[in-house]
Amino acid sequence: MSASSYNTNTVNKRLRSKKRMELISTSLATLILILGAIVILIPLVWMLSTALKSDAELFTNTSFIPRDWAWGNFSKAWNSAPFNVYLRNTVFITVSCVIGALISNSLVAYGFAKINFRGKKVLFAVLLGTMMIPGSVTMIPTYLLFAKLKWIGTFLPLIVPSFFAGAFNVFLLRQFILRIPNDYSEAARIDGANEIMIFWRIIIPLMKPALTAIAIFEFNGKWNDFMGPLLYLRKEAMYTLQIGLRTFQSSNGMEWQSFMAASLIVLAPVMIIFFTLQKYFIEGVSMSGVKN
Amino acid sequence: MNKYKYRKILKKYEGYLFISPWILGILVFFLLPVGYSIYISFTKWTILGKPVWIGLDNYSEIFRDKSFYNSLLVTFRYAVFAIPLGMIASFTIAFILNSDIKGLSFYRTIYYLPAVVSGVAVSLLWRWILDPEFGLINSLLAMVGIQGPGWLSDPAWVLPSYILVAIWGAGGGMITYLVGLKEVPSSLYESAEIDGAGFFTRLFRITIPMMTPILFYNLVMGIIGSFRKFTDAYILGGAGNQGKFYLVYLYENAFKFFKMGYATALAWVLFMIILMLTLLVFKSSSLWVYYESEEN
């Protein structure tokens, strides 16, 4: 009798202490997460705060809250360099690359995923192998190739390679297509459809989430690309936003409020896309890293 | 009949047709440049005029070049500190997010944000944050009475500056860890708990061993990534050549000094280094990477 009451007592005590431990660990975890989030956000908030400070207070007011709320900084920065031209060039390059990447990568991925042909395994191994080789190794010879083709100073070196499929994108799309059951395609094949029809009518509509992920990656990569335009563009009328931002900064000394305002405008499309389409983003990243 | 024959031929080659964009790409934008670059690396060439064959001279010059060793050291030191620290940071975050914490998608969005925003805009932001007089960090330090260092202008503080920027952006790896953590079978934890295993035993005996393939993947990618570092190194710079990463040095040789042959040789040395490192990581992986299928 007394032994059993002793037992329930200790069990209760143990349960209580376990609950307390859990409470402590959850609050500690939440605290770390919140602190981490603050560390991530502070630089971006500082960016916005700098962009809204007037010339006079930039070096005197170190607080996060601007005294003057100089919203005019954004239009002033934008108009003090041909940013409209840079924007147009960047949009043109980025959109072309996204179209090229979608077409070429989905075709190649379908070929590797669903069609049998001789040498497929070897070719796929080659594809995976090229993923390991950074573009910096082929940078100079590729530059020389484009120089031979007289493409330097045009948008072509920045756009054309996107139409020839990239190893990483092919790998990602192939993983996705492999999960699509063959039943639909078989049924269509019995009805006399050829591979192109199957690809276009059945596979493409089912691939939309993965294609969205590819489109976002390509968009981000090309929008933020600095080295490509730095190597290949010559005239200011052809500059992209990244190159424009760099020249704007090196010719305007210490106008940090203008740089931050212009930088925020350049970052805005990327952030908007991330916040609205992050579901696809995260799915894409998840698919790439696991089960390699 | 003819149409049937035509179809049959098409059927035989349609696989190649589908992958033809990649095949063409690999021939024109990969094999051709790679082959050409082997030749160029044995020549002296300033773009003007014709390449002049000089045999192995570029390679022997590299090994006598102090700037080459400097850029290698800068890149290596960065990789040695930034990769493990970044991995620990993002693994910890993923580990915490994997427990039943409220607001998972909120935190995930915030932590992933630095991986999305990149390019010149963010490099400029960091230059401003690290400004010795008016930058955010030194202003905050001044508030508690500490005189902050000259970050990018003091050679000793250049590496810490780059590590700081890298850790801020480490959240990108978090998502792959998060996916991996979700795939660890919960039965493992349950039986461990029955055996009375505590938090740290579970972490070091179950979670981390099960995660080694993903840690491994991120390690390889991190090493390759540090040899690819360009935009922020170009914009941030750093005193005493302490910010001159390998790729920046290569770029300068090619497009500032127009030493195409020498720069191409540098690219080949870079390739060999990456290859050796990757092989080393792969070889050592059998010691510490756990693959489920091996056990079955």
C-alpha cells in the first residue's frame, strides 16, 4: 500500500520535472531563434534606415530611426544614374535566360528521365561530373570563344548559354519527372501520341511546381549576376543593374544613403518573388540537397 | 510505309533529340573551351597578337609567385573558418526548427532571406556596415565604449569581416538540413528514449550520424564555393591583399594585366586543387559518412 503510493509519487515528480525541462528547453530554443532572426534582419533594417536619412544626418545620426524620413532619396538615387536603362537591360537578359532555361532543361530532363537510349547512363554520369567543376575553370577559355565569335560587347554571351541546359537544373527536374507515374504516358502512347506530344501535353503541366522553382533560380542567378556582365559588357548603355550599382558607387564617394536607396530598389524584385513564391523556392532547394 | 519507316528512325533517336541541347552545350561551352585552355595555358598571350608557346613556364612561374600563395592562403583560411562555422550555425537553427516550435515557416523565411539577396547590393551594404567610423557595427560598439577595429582597412580584421558576412548568409544550407532531419525515422528516437538515452546521446549517436550525408554534401559544396567567391571579394576588397581571393587574383591576371596564358594556367591549378580536395573529402567520407543502404 505504502510502496505503491510512494511509486505514484515519484512518477508524478518525474513527470513534473520532465515537463519543466521541456518548458525550459522550448523557451531557450525560441529565444535562440528570435535572437538569430534579429541578427539576420538588422543589416536589412539598417539598409532601409540609411536609405531614409538625409545627407546632413547620415554621419551625425547613428540611430536606426531617421530624423527627416527622406523618401526622396529613392528617386534621387535612381535618377542620378541611367538606372532605367540598366533596369531594361537586366529585365531583357533575365527574361530571355528564364525562357531558355525552362525550354532546354525540361527537354533534357525528360530525355534522361523517361526515354531509354544507348549510353544514357554514361552521359548522365558525365552530367553529374560537370556539376563538380566550377565555372571559374572555364571562364577564360569561354571568354576567348565569345571573343572569337565577336560576341563581346553584346548580350549574347550572357543569354545564349541558358538555352543549352545546366547540369544542376537538369538533375533537379529529372528527379521530379521520375516521380510522375508512367500510366498517363502509356495511355497516351496507345492513343498514338508521340514523345513530343506526351512531353508537351502530359509532362509539362505536371511539372509546373518544379519548373517554377527553376524559373526562380534562374531569375535570381541572372538578376544578381555580377561577373558575367563585368566580363562581357562594354558600353554603359548596355550595363545591367549590378554593374550600374557598382559604377554608381565608385563615382559617388561616400553617398551611402543613395547607394542604399538604389540597392534596395535593385533587391526589391528578388525579395518580392521570394516572399510570394517561397513555397516553390524551398521545395526546389529541398529536392536538390537530399538523396544525392 | 515510308511514314512508318521515318517514324521508326525517329523513335530510335528521340532520346538523343531530347538531350541534344545539353550535348551541344557541353561540346561548345565546355569541351571546346577546356581543350583550348589546355593549349593556352602553355603559351604567353596578351590577347593582342598570337599565343606564343612557352611550355611549362606558366606553371613553374605560378609556384614562384608570392601573390598566388597569398590568394591561396586567403581562400583556404576563409574556407577553414567560414565553412564549419556556417555549417554549425545553420545546423543548429535547423535542429531547433525541427522540434515542435511555433512559427516554423516564419523563421524559415527569415533565415533563408540572406541566401536570396546577393550581388552588388548586399556587398555594398556590408561595406557600409563595416565602415570603421560610421558603420553599424562600430557605432554599436562605441555605444558600449569599445573602439571597433578598422575591419576591411586593417589586414588583421579582413578575414573576420568575411567570416561575419558568410555566417550571416549561412541560412541557405538550413533547408537541406531541415529536410534531412525530418527523414530521420522517429522509431530510432523512441527506442533510444526507452533505453534511457539523454538529449546529447540522441544528438551525437542518432541525429548527427544520420545527417552525415547531408553534412558531407554541404562540406563539398562549401569548399567549391569558397574557390568561386568573387562578387563580394571584388566589392569589399580588404587591406594588405587580405581580401584577394583566388578567383579575384585569376580575374586580375586575365582582364587587368591581360596575361591570358598565365591566368588559364591558374585556372588549371584551381581545377586540380578542387579535384584533390573533393577526392580527399570523398575518400575520407567512408570514415564518417553513414549511408542507410550500406547497412542493409
